[in-house]
Amino acid sequence: MFKIGVIGPNASVNRIVSHTEYYEEQVKFLPFPYTEIYEIEEIVENHEFHIDAWLFSGVVPYEVAHANGKIKKETIYISVTDSAFYKAFLELNYQKGTIVKRMSVDIIRDKSDLNAGLQQANVDLDECFVKVFQPDFKPEELFHYHIDLWQKGKTEGVLTCLPSVCDQLRDAGVPAAWMTPTHMQIRETLKIITEKVKASYFKETQISVVIIEVEDFDALTANNNTPYRLQYLELKLREIIINLCEKVKGTVIEKGHGRYMIFNTRGEIERELPALRETVYHLALEASNKVAAGIGFGKTVYSAEENAYKAIRQSKESKSKKLIMIQDDGEAIELEEKNEELKYSVRTVDESLITKLKTVNVSVKTYNKLIAQIQRMGWTSFTAKDIALQMNMTERNARRIVMDLHEAELIKCIGEQSQSRGRPSKIYQLN
């Protein structure tokens, strides 16, 4: 059974847990209420190891929990939308027994949603004081902000995001309502986090095949004068590989000629990607040669191995010998040295795109990788030189690709860029 931790103020946690009966056979929701904000970090640290995901009652505990960077599990929070504002506003008017025309509201980070809610509901206020606060706020500040306006006669009531502030204001005789998510919002979020946990579990248990290959291994054989030196080298390489297997709890098969295959689950491999990168580095150092690595994921051993072979071919084609992963849906992930990811698909079902690419002899993989690179860089326009630098290819090759894509009407030329010497460079844009 999956375990989901629910973090929030006591009142919020109780409301959320009261809606979890439907999921009791699949998921167990564990309540973790807090009194003070600083308790959130301690809750996560003490229970992260046995929790499959975290559900936060709102954006405040969510932001505080993520601030320390220790959460590794799936997370989601219940957002306060227009309906929460409308509900609280109606409650405030009911308390007063009249239409409130002057009020104060607190909201985290951005008040644009509040303004949109007021306009949509055609709420015409004489005065609305808005306190925008950050995740590291102190609840006392919100209480004093609201009560100060009330005591000066500037407001008739308060809408607040925090139940503790709402209770304090009511105790002080101030009409106040808590902007809390509706039952429907809670149920929808419970459904989403349950599906996310299930998807994460099946993803983690997928089969993973890692192929590591020392390139030009035959040349190494020729460079080692005696068979003993070659055997010593192979023993050192094998030791490095076995150390990696011990870390990822995997099984290794030596394929010969400097190629190794490691079998495990996706979750174990993804958690130890830094160790895999370090292994590739040590192998290259020991062999004084280039080392390529490819990872394939799949629902079966066959599909995972097939994807791993595709990944190793791409890794060998890459000049920088990037770590390549290919997933069962055909998406490729290139891992840069700074742990940056470039994701693109190596296949497509778009018949029109396939036809256009075939006419100019550009592969789907190349096209999708180029698009992914442009989107990652946030380019609104680009030149062949830009493509060459980012995709680690010659400018001549990049120029051929962009010209072909222009001919296929997949990109368009929007101008030229003058250079210190030679012909001006053409500037392109995606169609």
C-alpha cells in the first residue's frame, strides 16, 4: 500500500483526511499537522524515508518544505482558487449580516488571482487592502496587519489564507473568514496525487539496461605489448564496473571487447546517475580512451535492451560522449556535465512531418533534438552557427540541416546578420 503524508495546519489536515475514505484500499494518508512553520522541515526529515509522496494543504507549507531541498518524493499542494475566495466572501457577509464594502485580504506572492476573482464575481468594493506575503513570513505580522486596519476603522472584515490568523482575529472580535479550498478542490487533488504515486511506482520498477563501452578496444589490444598487460587492464576495468554494480545493486554481464551490460530497475539507476557518470570518467582515465554509455528503459528486458543499444549508438556519435537515456515511449534524454537535461523524441506519428523530413533527408531524431535545443535556449530566432555551437557539430553540417529544414518549410528565414568577414549569416525562425 502506498503512503502519502499530509502536511498542514491541524484544521486543514483534518479537512483533507476526512475526504480520503474512497482511497483507503489503495493509499494510506498519514496526517502530519504542525503548529509552527518551522516544524515542516523536521516533519519531512523524520518521515521522508517511509513516505511515497507528500500532499500539502496549501502553497505556504509546500514552499517552506521545498526551500531546504531535501524532498525527493512526489509533491503537490491544494491551491486556493476563485471558488475559495467566493466561499470565504459569502461567509464574511453572512457573519456581518450585510454586504461588506471595505475589507483586508492576505495572499501569498501574487494578487493577480484575487483581482481576477473580484472582477469575475462583479464584487464592487469601496476599499480592499491586500497584504502579499512570502513563504518565510511570520503569522503574527498578518494578524497585526489586519487588526491595525480594523482598529483604525478602515475595514469591516478580513479574508485570510491562514486558519490560525482567522481564529486570532475572531477571538479579538474581528469578522474574519478563512479562504480554504472547497471539497471539490480537495477531492480533485487527492485523485491527482494518488495517480502520480501509482505512475511513479510503475516507472521506478521498469527494467533498466545500461551499456558501457570502451571504444576502439582492439587498438588497446595492439598497444599493450604483452597479453599480461592487457589482462591487468581488463581486471582494473572490471573492478570499476563491479564497484558501480555494488552501488546500484545491479547485475553485470561482460560482453567482451570492452563492453559491459548492467541490468537493474529504473529507480536504482536514476538515483545513482552521478555514480554512473563517475564510473565512465574513471574507465576513460584507466583505459586512456573514450568511453560511451547508454541507458535503456522498458517494460520488458527486450525493449530495455533495444533502447540501451539505441542510446549507446547516440552516445558514440556524440563528440562530447554525453550520457544518453532512451525511455520506453521513445523519448531521449541527454545528460550534460552540469546535470542539465535535453529531452526530445526519437520518433513521431505526424505523417505530414515524416513526409517533409524524408524529402530533405533529415531524421526525426535530428529535427526533434534541434527543436528541443531551441526551446531550451528560449531562442525566438537563430543562425546555423548557434545550432552548431549548441548541438556540438560543425558549422557546415548545421548550415546543411537548417537549409534542408528551410526547404521543407519547417523553418523560415527572417533576415540576415552581418559578419566581420565573409557572407552574412541568415537568421531563421521556427514555422
